[in-house]
Amino acid sequence: MVNGSDIAATPLGSLGVNISDSELRETAYEVFIAVCRSSTGSKPLTYTPQSDKTTTTTSSSSSSSFERSLTSSLSTLTTSASKVKKALGIKKEKLGGGVKGERKKKTAVSIGELMRIQLRVSEQIDSRVRRALLRIAASQLGKRIELTVLPLELLQQLRPSDFPNQQEFESFQKRNLKILEAGLLLHPHVPLDKTNASAQRLKQIIKGASEKPLETGKNTESMQVLRNVVMALACRSFDDTLASMCHWADGFPLNLQLYRMLLEACFDIDDETSIIDEVDEVLELIKKTWVILGINQELHNLCFAWVLFHRYVDTGEIEDDLLFAASSLLAEVEKDAKSMKDLDYSKVLSSTLSIVLGWAEKRLLTYHDTFSSSNIDLMQSVASLAVISAKLLVDDISSEYRKRRKEVNVARDRVDTYIRSSIRVAFAQKMEKINLSKRSSGRQQDPIPVLSLLAQEVTELVLTEKEFYSPILKRWHPLAAGVAVATLHSCFGNELKQFVTRVSELTPDAVQVLIAAEMLEKQLVQVAVEDAVESDDGGKAIIKEMPPYEAEAVIGTLVKSWIGTRIDRLREWVDRNLQQEVWNVQANKERVGPSVIEIFRIVDETVEAFFLLPIPIQPTLVSELMIGLDRCLQQYIMKAKSGCGVENTYLPTLPALTRCSAGSKFFKKKEKFQVHIRRNSQVETTNMEDLFGISQLCVRINSMQRIRSGVNALEKKTITYLKNLASTEVDDNGLRTKYELSIAASFEGILQLCKAIGYKIVFHELGHVLWNGLYVGEVSSSRIDPFLEELEHYLEIIATTVHESVRTRVITDVMRASFHGFLLVLLAGGPSRTFTQEDSMVIEDDFKSLSNLFWSNGDGLPSEIIDKHAKTVKAILPLFGADSEILIEQFKQAVIQSNGTSAKSGLPLPPTTGEWSATDPNTLLRVLCHRDDEVAAKFLKRTYGLPTKLA
């Protein structure tokens, strides 16, 4: 531990006057002798040593007079033990009594003589002071000491002839003037107005005395002036009334500095670390100076605590009893501070506590270096000093702020900080020790053994912490050991993390380190759990600070890295190869994309390589691998279906509503002729650059179906691998769900491509015969047969290309698209299509032919599926054979029912929803728009003003 230089400042404050400690001691001695004479008369203060009291039945008259002067219970001591030492925890046998040489020569020593020696006052000075006090007493017979300004009286009573030389007299005069300056001008008990005339005059006198000695004597003019200004300043009170005593030494910090000198007299001058045996009696007499110095019990406790603490530090921190005493007394200060509201006291308290706390924390923040088994008892006192100081400093915060702040356990928080700080320092020292050893042995390039050795060192540190330090710190922190091991866990964990970042693969050395870490962690957790048995939360908070770093987790991390690398490569492969995939139907017998075969080869190799790794295989790692592969397959599917479109991609834009014009057959023929001229054959091409042709879309569907079947086989193979590992528990159901992303994506992809094929065939490939040809002009001359012929060709492509497991799904969507297209021709075919009632028979016959194409005499789709999708068309077709008047009436009722309006208020134009039905107003309106008769045309013109042709 360090010496007194560790504390550079004093909390008692600076006087602002150049007064040395020897001058303060002399003034303190004068005050002490004055108050003691005042309380005992002119009788000497005599002390009988404790050892003599047990054998002497009678005491001298002078001893009796001393004992009668004591006012507290300490004055009735009848045993050899000091109550003060006992209360402060000081072991008497380790400390010597005061003035040892003197007591060897005589059995009785005057207390005044004892204090003279302790305060280093010469006999010559003592004689002069006593002589002056006799003169003062003679001149002020019956006057209480507190009504006297002692320095003033000494200046008047002592003449140059009382001193051996002029220089000593001038020193005496300057000292007392400096005391008056400090007590009356710089630090007055009652605040001083800057314009106070007496104060200004006293400053002038002191300044003049510094240049020329002041003429002091009973009747000198200068002395009378000095007396007048001094008494005027000393007798002031807070309410401007005449003071009941003179205030010249009770202002802060002069009073504390003088009192410090008196308290330091309790230490043996022959042994600075020892408190004199006479401390009880000396302290009792020192307390008599309180009336002059303005000291109370609270200030006494604070000052004495500081003096004990400072003496311990200043003497090299060799006498632990002094620190024990300071700690005990500071506990009393803690009680006092709750009731003390004095501002000066608070300032001194805060300064004292700050110094003590800084000193204590410097040791506690590295308590592993400061304390060992030989001085572990000292740690209790240092920690007590720190905790009490910290608590009092927090309590010193303003009440307004304290109301706003969250209540905290200061002691626990401070100790928590000490533990974590010291543990980190100790850990770093252990680490450095091992590194130095490695460097000296020339094997510093091998980091793995370092962590193994560090784990052993940390284990020893845990045992030391648990045996020595935690039992002491547990007084303030119930989880002291838990915090220590949690901090060690974190420190070692940081090193382990750095180690793991340098390990790219599993090696025997790496496994050795990981096993050592696993064993250490188990020990740390055990200590934390045992320490938290009686805690409120059962140690949950501490355990949360200890995230596991067992070997399996680290190995798992390495394996995950292995998995991640291969998954990333597979993702890159998917991106690169799908850009080159042409989906050639002739590429292989399965009619799938070559890329899907290759991706499953890579996946199989990855799974096999995984189970060959030299580690204990964990089901969680298997799942992670499967999830990664699952996402790669999902990525393949998403890219495979990208750009293929959906049903809305191919649907034509519906033309605006128009009405028919009677006698427009010639126009229809002309329009029909023009449409046939624009007809452009778009039969399936074998051009390999068409990545989205019907055959290519079929290959994409087959590839997705191949993925669906492939993942099932992959799951079974994985389960087989796991069953061959005796140590692994296999959860079949859990593993089968791990490819759910690719299974779901393939299912959705197949559905999307099926719809895309259907609508692409009907509206894109066959748009020229359906949308641009069917029923354009004369119905009888533009029927559905051309569409059926070309549609059959595409159905043959599908039948020979698509895998049988999804073939029905594809053909069903082609049929659904065909029915949708047929209905759009009837309801939204534009002004080039008009229908009479007689045309309804032709339309129904064409739809029957379309349905029969998919039934194919029982070899095609089941009739139930056909009927399901034909239901809407069959419900609408009868409308084309109904009378126009009936259709108009149905339309009106549907609009009124849909909008809740009456016919008188007008019929709003129903919106196009695309949900065609026989009762839908928009569907009925479109049938009327394509009705070739005068009744429908006039109704539409009158009601909505529809044109006869597109703008």
C-alpha cells in the first residue's frame, strides 16, 4: 500500500493566512490551557497512570481536582482499559502509552505537562503562557473564558521582557495577529460586511504590525485601539444584539484546524502510529475547548475520523488499528449526517468523504493486489470506509434531485464495481503472466495452450475469491461471489471468442481448449448458483450475464460456418446456372431442366460430406443444413418461375361498352375480313431462344415436380444417416418438415405455371383465332372450330411433355382459360360482335364442342371437373336466347337490387367486376350491348347514351 503522498489535500480547508502547524499547535495549546484553568481554577491538571489506579486507594488533591473537572462518563474510569480505544476497536497491547520516558521517572504526570509534550511546546513557552493566564485571570476576576479573546489578552499581558529576545517576541505578536486576522476577518463566525469600519481598521493595524512591531501594553494607545476593534468584531451576533460570548476562534475552518492540532496530541510523539493510554482523559479535556472553538459532537466525530485516517495514511499505512478506528468513527459520522443540516459541516463532510472514498476505491478497484491472506482483515475496514463515504455523498444530493432520481442501493452498486474492476485487472495480470512465460519459452506463436493454461489460472482465482474476498464483500453485496465469477466468465469468454475467430477448422488443439473452457464454465456456474441460493431471483440476473460458451456451441459455430460456406456456393451456382438454362424439352428423358438434376447432385454430396465431419453430429446442425439447402431449392424455384407471367399477364384489355346498330351486317362482314387479314400464326415454335414457350414452361413445371419428389428422397436419406449414429436421437416428424419452403414454393410455382400456360395458349398463342376471330361478323361463319383445332395441338404437346402427376392440373387450367376466353368473347368482344336470339343455339353448340374437346370421349378430364368449371358459362348462355324486353327488365331489377334505387331516379351504370353471372347487372348489360335488335339498341341509347362503335 502507498504512503501519505497519496493524499495531497486536507478537507478541513485553507486559512488563507501563512500560519504554520507549529503556530497552530501553540495557539491550540494556549486555548487548551486556558479552558482547563477556567474549569479547575488555578489548580494543576494532574494525571495518575492507569496502571497505578488499580493499586492506589487514595489520590492526591491535585488528582481529585482533575477528576472533578471531567464531565462525561469517561471521567469515572476505574479499570486499566481505555473505553475510547475499545470503542474504536484499537488493541491496547499493540499501542504504547504517552511520554513513556517521563512515566519511568515518576508516577504522576500533569495533564497540562502531557499535552505540552504532545503538542511540542517548550517548557519556556508553557511557563510564559501560564504566567500570562494568571495575569489575565487577575485582571478579569470572575470573567468566563468564552467572554475573552485570548490572543488579544495575551498580546496585552506579555511584554518583550517576557521573551528571551526581541525576535521571539515579534514572532509571538505576528502569530497572534494572524490568528485574529483568520478568526475575525477571513473566517468570522458571523459573516462580515465588507464596509465594516472595525474590520478595515484591524486590517490596517495588522498591516502596520508587519512593518513595525505593535506597541502592546496595558495603557498604550495602539493596544487600546486594537482592543476596541477586536472586541467590536468578536462580540457581533447574527441578530445584531450583544453576543453572549466572544467569537474569535469558532469560524470555519480556523476552529477545525486548531481542533485538529489538539486531536493529533492523542498520538504518541515517540511512536506516531500509537495512541496514548491517556486518550480518554485527554479527549475529555479537549472537549472543554468546544465552547471556544464552536465544536460539537458531530464535528468532533468527523474531525477525529479524519485525523485517524490521515495519520494511518501519513505513517505509511503500517498500523491497521488506526484504519479500524477511522472506520468505526466514520460509522458514527454516518448517523450524525442524517440530522446535521449545517452548511459548513456539509462542506467539510463532503470534502472528507471525497478524499477517503478516492483513497479507498484506489485500493478496492484492485483489491487482489492490495489484500492477501495476511491482511485480509484490513479489507473490511477499507470497504466500510468506501461504502459509508459513497452513501453519504449520494445522500448529500439536493432533496429536489433525490425526489426525481431512482432509488439505488449505493453500497451494492459500489461493491459491484469494485468486484468487476479488480477481477478484470487480476485476469489481465494472469493473461500477461502466461504470455510472458510463452515468450520466454519461445513458443509464443502457439496461442492454443495459452487458453488452456489460462483456464487453470482462472480456476485458482475463483477458489481464492470464494475463500477470502467474497465472504467480506458479501456484507454489502449478497451476490459477491456470483458477480466475480460472472466477470471472470465474461473475461475468459472474450479471449475464447478471439480464439474461435482464428480457428477455421476443427483440430485436436482446438478441441483441447474447448474442453478446458467447458470445464471452467461448469465451475463458474456452480459457484454462481451456490452463491445465489438465498437471493430473491435465485441468481437469474447473474446467470443471464453468463451466456454459455461450451465446446458443443463453439463446435456448432464452426460447423455452421462450414454449412454457410457451402450454402453460399450453392446459391451462387443457382444464380449462374439458371441464367444459362434454356429448358430444352429434348435435354433428357425426364423432360426436366438439366440444372435441376445437377442441383440435386450437389445437395446429395453436401449432405454426405456433412455426416463425414469428425465431430459429434447434433440434430440442430442437421436441421440447419437442411434449412439452408431448403432455401437454395426455394431460390431455384423462384428464379425458374420468374418472368413466366400469370393469368393477368395474358388477358386482353376489355373494350368500352357499345350498342348495336340495326342493319349493320355489311359492316360486320367488312370488319371480319379485316380481322382475317391481320391474323398472324403463332403456333408453338421450336426456337431454343424462346425461354417462355409452351414446351419450355412444361419443362419448368416438370423441374418443380422433380424438386417435390427429390426433397422427399433427401429427407429419407438424411434420416438414414442419423439412424446410423447411435448417439443421436432422431425426430422423424421434425426432420420431414425442414424442406417445407421448397415444397411450398414448388407447389405454388406449379400452380402459377399451370395458369400461365393456360392463359398463354388461349389469349397469346391462339388469340388470333379466339379473340380476333371467334364470332366476328356473322356468327355462323366464324364459329369455334379453328380454335378447337389449334387448341388440340397444344393439348397434345402438354400430354407428351408434362409429367403425369401434374398433367391433369395443366390441362384443367387450359380448359379454365378457354372457358374464360369464350365468355369474354360473348360479353366483351367489342362492336365487331353482335348476336341475335337465333345465334344462341350456335353458341351453345360451340361451347358443347369446346367442353367435349377436354372430355375426349372419356379419355380426357373427368366430367365432374368439366362441369365444375363450365357452370358459370352454362348459366349465362340462356341469356343470349331470351327476349330483349325480358333482359331489359331483368337488368333493371338487378341494378335496383344492387344499388337500392328506384327506376324513377335513373339506372346507374353497373361497374365491371369480372365476376360474371346471370344475375350480375354488368353481365346482363353486356348481353344487351351485343344484342342485335332495335329494342336493346334504343334502351341503351336512351339510358346510357352508348355509341355504336369505339371512338
